[in-house]
Amino acid sequence: MICKGKSGLVRKTAFALGLSSMAFAAASASAAPMALLDRNGSRVAVEPYAENIVRVTIALDPELASAAPGEGPNAQPNAEGWTHRADTTGDVFASSALTLTVDAKPYPPAPTMMERYFAPSLPPVSLSVKDADGAVLARMTGWEMAPVTVNGEKTFKMGASFEAEAGEHYYGLGQNQEGMLDLKGRQIDCAHNYDAPAGETVCVPFMVTSKGNGKFWGIVWDNPARTTVWPGLHSSTRFQSQVGERVSFFVITGKSTDELYAGYAKLTGQTPLPPKAAFGLIQSKARYETQKELMDVAQGYRQRGLPLDVMVLDWFYWSRMGQLDIDRTYFPDPKGMNDQLKALGMRSIISVWPRFERESRYFDMLSTKGWLLKDKDGNVVDGLPVRSDRAGALIDSTNPEAREWFWGKLRDNIASEGFDWFWLDETEPDLVPDGYFYSIGSGDRYHNVFPLVHTSGVAAGVERDRPNFRNLILSRAAYLGSQRTGSLFWSSDVKSTWEALRRQVPAGLGFTASGLAYWGSDIGGWQWPSGPKAEHPILVDPAGATAMGADYPDYPELFVRWFQYSVLTPTLRIHGQRPGTALWEYGSAAEPILADWLRLRYSLIPYLYSLGRGTYETGAPFMRGLFMDFPNDPKVGAIGDQYMLGKAFLVAPVTEQGQTKRSVYLPAGTGWYDYWTNQRFEGGQTVEVDTPIERIPVFVKAGSIVPIGAQVPSTATKQAIESIRVYPGANATFTLYDDDGTTNAYRGKSGGKKAELVWDDAAGKLTSQQALPTGQSLNGLIRIMGAQ
């Protein structure tokens, strides 16, 4: 998308999903930066966005340095509260939250003989960022710009380097499934890649740095091309994008990680509160082949007294890829099916792909209009020679007309049949754009932008055409700002192995550390159940299990452990390519364990839904790496196999076959209660915890308030509060929130109800200044756990 600013500069405009209208609009060319500096030919633009957010752009061309940000950020510059002065050290930009100094650079002398061979040709630029206390948070030491030809386009590799201190840790940059949370000392390929060896990678170029002393800063790298990042490698952190003509990044500072996430939300958009059904069980399978099969599973949950909120209809329900229809041979009455689900208190999600087979009814029209991914000659790209399942052409969702048309067909052909929400699969996209062209330019230049534009088109359509129905999208990939589309994300088509389960925990924490709160995984793995022979005694008798073959007897045990973990993540979704996926298809020994954990999930919905409201208001994720809540504990920096769920629960998943004990580190500075036994422990120690198959280690931080809900068949039934548990040891507050769960009224002042619960530890008393959202009296609900 190209527009021309008043100066005559051709500028790429950011795709912006407005927070009120949720509609795409081309952002106007940005106002002039606060300052445009000259460093001997290198031009440096400084552009504040808030007192703790500043953008730095470096280019040789002053117009490029002054140009607007790329796709993702949708905020407007705001220099209120900032000052600028120049002295012998350089140009100093200051607010109440940070000070940015762009170092002075004297005119360089003639190069020495060695410098003629090894010194960079770019005029050097360096800068530093200090917090409000004057402590140095970041120091950029240089930038790079190397000419290359990519996809026939003469361009540059662009990059910048920053100093790295010995005690720093690095988190985020999207989804990486290599098994570690801390990115320090690694090479991170920040690019969407379905075929990444360890599992799909997703690029969200926002990285949070903890300096190990309670000091934090974040960097948003403003370039959608493939980007390689080396965090803390050889005392340096380096970013390098494969396509670009400038370096552009935002620095966000804060006294806590939550302040960084508030800054990220201010810069790239608010996270909507999902419909309440999204916090319950989402049941899926690859695939339900008939309407009867899907309804039998839904009825099976109700007949067994098991709660369930959403049934998912995955792929190949259509007559042909790209028809955007429903095959009536196998689904004769989709509207009636959805009516039956609603009568059961359930909702539905349907998978829609962005691919169009050449023989499908819309292919010729889309091709003629130029709304499909093209090669350099303008020909439609029909599949890629990488995997056999890649037939079909990709809709070009960078084109606003194509986005609008796509949503219209979803609305008229599919939503009209009663389906509630959409699963937008293949949002990487699976048809890799490198070497090809979108309407906005080279697929290499815009490699990472597709999941943002594709989901945003549907979100904007839902906002306009279904204004009082809360949006939800399942998406397999993300980019800067994708949280504003109402998407729930998951780790893609992972294998059904213990190794895959182990990798999910740090992968999910890295994703939420990137500022996107709603993440989960296909419980049990997506790929056909196949794994190495069990090395330890099997903890779940596989008798009666139909979810796998006889050659994988420990699969029910794996599913139980995966389910236990997922109950304590933002979303709970069963999915997979196997004969059966419903809770009773893992054998008679597994079913009662799974049922108990499912009921635990529903008892926690008042807690989880309140956390979701908190994320909507603050931007902070509620599945949290330990580094977020215990910044002064040096032992938590690299822990990626434990996490906090909200501020109360510490979760330590069991990810080893046959494991009946595991070590758990309890962060220092607070007491902890074993959730199952109420035994109290002091923090700052590692404890050995029994892990029989019925449970995984869960601890509650002293000074926590946890509302527990009564059992309901789904979130469509109004849920009373069964008890409010208090874990003493410190003063505590908790904001209990509830609303209708389905409309957008939550955005207004009268759309929901809050009660601020306050625990006075010295007095041993819990009070609330407001009535509980359920209308219940606080008296009789309070349960004091353990002993002080």
C-alpha cells in the first residue's frame, strides 16, 4: 500500500486495526520526527510515542529516516513530556521515564591503511538509553547496511548492534520450539516457518530484556522481512533483516515487565477480551467427517456430565479447497447442527483456509483481479514444490479489496449457517511468499506480515457486520499487533511425543513474553500418535483406548500429562490427527483423571476470566515466565519449565514418561502453598514433589485470592462462586470480573461488573467494597487455606 506524503516522499503506510472500529485504514504519513539529526551523512530520526516509548530510525536518506513505521505499530507519535537539548556528548532526548542520547560524532579523519580494508563505509551512529534513575538500559554500538539483490529487487541487508551485559536475559521474539525460554547466546531466525525442525516458528519481533537486577527494557524491531537475531552472543545483541533501506526500532522502558507490555499494547494495540467460551474446553479433531460424528461427540460430553463449550469443524468439510462452501453430502444441515449445539449450551468454530484450487469456483475471478500471490511475471503461484499438500493459490490479504471479499464470502456462505467463529488456518502462510509478490511488494520484503493482515480483515468484517457479537479467531501465526485481532494462537501441528510436550512449555512462555497473551497447543499433539518405546513403567493403563494404535501404549499417559498442563494455560483445546480425540477415547483408566482436571478448569473460570479482563486493561499476559514476577531472584532467569498462571499459581508440568517425582523451584521472597495438600513452604528453595498420574505440581503464592466457580455444563450457564480461597502470608487484592460473555458491552463502563477483593493479612479479613458480580454475599464463601 503506497501513499505520498506532503513532502513528496513515497511512504509505506502501516496497516492499522483501530481499537474502536477495528477497521483497516491506511495510517496517514507520520508527522515530522521530534528531531532529524545528521551524523556525518547518517540521518537519525527520534520520535517519541509516550514517555516510556521512543522510536529511532537511521538511514542515509533523510526522507527514509523520517518515514512512518511499517506494518504492526498503529499508535501515533506523541512528544508530550519530552525535551531535547544538544551538548558536547550529543543530542539528549529526555522524559520522566527515559533519556535517549544520540552520541556526537566528530568528522572522521582520513582512514588508516587497515581501516581502508576493514572499516565500514557507513558514517557511524551510536546511542544509549537510560532509565529514570540514570541507569544505562541499552547502548546501540553501530548499524549496518549491505547491498543485496533479493527477489529481483536491489535493496540492502539492514541491522544494528547493541551491547550486552553478562547478567542479561532475553525473551520473546514470537514462538520458538527449540526447548529454551532464555534466548541468550542463540541464533533466532525470526521468520514464520511451518517446517522448522523443532516445530513451527512464528516471528513477533518484540524482545524483552531483563538485566537481572530488576531493570527491564524492550525493543520492537520495525521490519517485516526475515530477521536474524543474536541476543547476548559474544557480549552483543545483533539484529539483521534480509530486506530494507533503513534501521527502525522502538525502545520501551518500564520498572516492571508489565510496564513494558503496557507500552507494547499502547504501540501496537489492545488485546480484546475473548468470549467466555474461549476459556472453556474447545473440542476438535482432524477431522470430523460427518455432521453425525461431530454431534455424537458433543452429545457424548453431555451424556457423561462433562463440561464443554465449543465444537470445532476442521478442514475438508468443503466440496473443494477454495469453494468456501459446506459439502451437504456429509453435512446436510449445518444450520440445524449449529442450532442443536446452541441448545446444548455450546458454540462452534469452523476452519477456513486462504488457499484456492485452480478448479475452484473463485479461482479465475481472483486471478483476474490480481488478488492471489504472483510470481515476477504476474502469474498466479499455484502450490509450492516442498510438500505434497500445498496445492492451490494463496489469497493476497495484503490487498484490502481481497480482504473485504474474503470476509464477505465467510459471512454469506458460512457464518450464515450459524457458525460462531472462524479458525483461520495457514496464517504463516503455508505457501511461503519468498520469491513471489504481494500487492504491496515482494514476499521477501513482507515475509512476516501475512498473519496480521489476514486475521485483521476478518476482525474488521466481524466488527462491522456483527457489532454486538464478540470476535474470536484461531490463528496459527502472528506478527506485531496480532493481539488486537481477537486471535487465539497455538503452536501448530506438533508431534505427539513426550519431546514435543517438553518443548511446548518454554515455547508458550516465549510467545506470551512477546506481548500476545492467548496461546495454547493441540492437546496430545497434532501428528498421528507415534513415539519411541516407553522407557519406564506406564502410568496409565491403555485398556479401552481408541485414540491410537497398539504400538503406542503410553500415549494415554502422554495425553493425560498434556491435558493437565493445558488446563493451566490460557486456552484448552483438544485436537489431533487420530482415530478419536474426545475425553473418553484414551481408555477407562485415563477418563476419570481427565474428567477431574476438566472440572478443575471450569472451577477456575472466574479466576481466568478475571485475568483476561486484566490483560484487556493492561496488556500484560497472564501465563507468565517466572522472570516477570520475581525479577530480583537470579535463579529464575533461565527457568522455562515452570510458570505463573496469573499472580497466584505456580505450575510445573510433568513432561517425562513414567515420572512420579519432579523438582520444583519456589521463587524467593514469598511463601508458597502446595495446592493439593495446603502444606506451606518458604521460597528460595527447590523441593521434590510427588507427581502421581493424578496430579502435577501446582503451588499458590502466599498472599493470593482465588475465586472458585461452581460446576457448570458450559459457560452458557451462569456460574455461581462456590468459594473464595485466601492463601495468607501477605496482603492481597484481586479484581473479580464478570459480564455476559458474548457481547462487546465489556468495552463500556456498564458492560460488566467488578468487585475489588482485599485481604488484610494482619487482621485476617477479606472484604469487598462492591457487590460480587454474581450477586452473592461474600459471607459464607471465604475459605482461609493452610495456616499463617
